[in-house]
Amino acid sequence: MSKTSFDHLEAASTLAVVVSSHEPLLFLSADQVIIAASASFCRAFEIDPVTLPGRHLSAVGNGEWAMPNLASLLKATAAGSAHIEAYEIDLIRQDRKIRNLVVNACTLDDGDKDRIRMLLAVTDVTDMRAEARIKDDLVREKAILLQEVQHRVANSLQIIASVLMQSARKVLSEEVRGHLHNAHHRVMSIAAVQKQLSTSLGGEVGIRTYLTQLCDSLGASMIADPDRLSISVIADDSAVKAEVSVSLGLIVTELVINALKHAFPDQATGRIEVGYLAKGSNWTLSVTDNGIGMQAGSSAPKAGLGTGIVEALTKNLKCELQMSEANPGTAVTISHRGSADHQEGIRSVA
């Protein structure tokens, strides 16, 4: 077989492949005249296949393919200075729905070395884009609803806290008043936790910012004289999942409340330091004060609701709780060591 015959056979084979393709394809000359079109292209865009060969791309249909930007890119592709990849266009036809298309084009060697040929592939992504928009709308709607729920929760907690304070002012019993004040502090602390979680993105919470804002809220609600008592946070750049941060926040809340209530009965000044450090799946949370230290015997405060909350949360996190003298003051440390169950909940950010 001569080279000329072989080239003609190769060109005929290319035409056959294009016409029979299941994808919408156009076989174009360098000047964008249609040499062949796939049957799927004709079906997709409701065009009579007999009318296509020999027509300029801009004349296809009722002229809806006359797109200056696409024509310019095809011209550059034919000249070898461009390669169209995932170029998005809108096909606008009278009295029909706009269709979102993605086109790819490249030059094609079909055996005829003297003439440039291009293959234009068209993918209809209209339905895909519509589904994506629906999903985006649902995500936005969910975010709005979640924000509304969080707003209502915050308002409800504020109302409860206000009612507790009003009740505390009315009762005559010092013991009952104390319980109501404790309940008020806990509600305000939970409100602070809820506020920080409502601003977290991606289901993760940055520990340093989270604990700092939480302790600021605790200080604002419980410390009458900031010059006398202060709360500081020293933490690394770790981030934890929201559900883990809830437990950590509640533990810190109870330990800080406990220190504020018992550590500084007669001291002119006092300091509470909250610390957090993680390395891989190992992490340590600590609350340390420079108060009167651990009391023994009859002077020791009785274990109350706060102690039970801390112990339960510590157990749930599969951690070890330890209390020790800080000289001066008391240190409470919650440690976690290498559990695969908890490792997924905490990550370290380099």
C-alpha cells in the first residue's frame, strides 16, 4: 500500500471514529469548518447531521455557536499557540433553556500532513451545575438555620442565667443563694462554650483561641476585681474536633470555678493559669493556681457537682486526672497518652 493510500485510509478511519463516538465531537478544519460531527453531538443539540459537513461552526443551528471567545481560542489552537482544556461556555438558544457546556480542543494528526485538523469535544454540565447549585443552597440554608438555633440557644441561656440571679437575690437562705450562684456561673460558662463552638469552622476548634475566649468569659462573669485575680492561657496551635472541645471546655470551666471559689480566700492577689500541650495523640490539659494549696482534713472542701463533672468527662476522654501541690497553689492535670480512639479527635498544627 502506497503512503498516499495509507494516509487516505487513516483519514477515513478518523472520520469513522468521530461520527460513531458516544461523546459529542466535532472534527474541524483550521478555519473552523466542520468536516464531521458525531451522532451524539447532533442528538444532544438537535441538529440535522446532514446539514453539518462543510458549514462553519458559527453557522451551526441558528447561529448560537457563533461565540467570539471560542472562535479566538480555536484559531489559537490551530496555530499551535493554545490548547483548550475545560473551557466553560453557555449555549444560548431562543426559547430554550441555557445550557452550560465544557469544551476541550486540540489539533489532530489524521494522516494529512498538509492540513491542520482539530477535534472539539463538548460536555453538557447543565444538570451537574444545577445539582451543585441546589447543594450550595441547601448548605447555605442549613448554615442559616444552625445560626438561628445557636442564636436562640444563646438567648435562652441568658434568660436562664438572669432568672437564677433574680432568684438568688430574693432567697433568704445563704446556702440556697450559694447554689443559685453556682448554677448561674455554670449556665454562663456553658453559654461561653456554646458561643465559641458556634464560630468554629470545618468541625474543628483552635485550642488557644477557644480556651482564651472561654477564660475571658469566665473572668468577666466571676471576677469582680481583675486587679486582684486573673486567668491566663498558655496553649499550643493544636486544633480539636468540636465534640472534644466541648469536654475540654467544660473541664476547664469547672476547674477554674473551683479555683476561684476556694484557692484565694485571704490572698490580696491570685493567678490561675490554664495550659494545653499536644504532641501527636498525647496531650495534657492543666489548670494551676498560686493560691492556698491543697487542704486536708476538715479544711478540705467537700467534693461537689463540679468534681463529679470533671471526673466523668475525664473518664469519657479516656484520660488520667491528677492533683498535686504547685508550691504555692494547686495543679490539676488531665493527661491523655496514645489512644487511637482519641487520636482522631485531636491534631497538632505545625
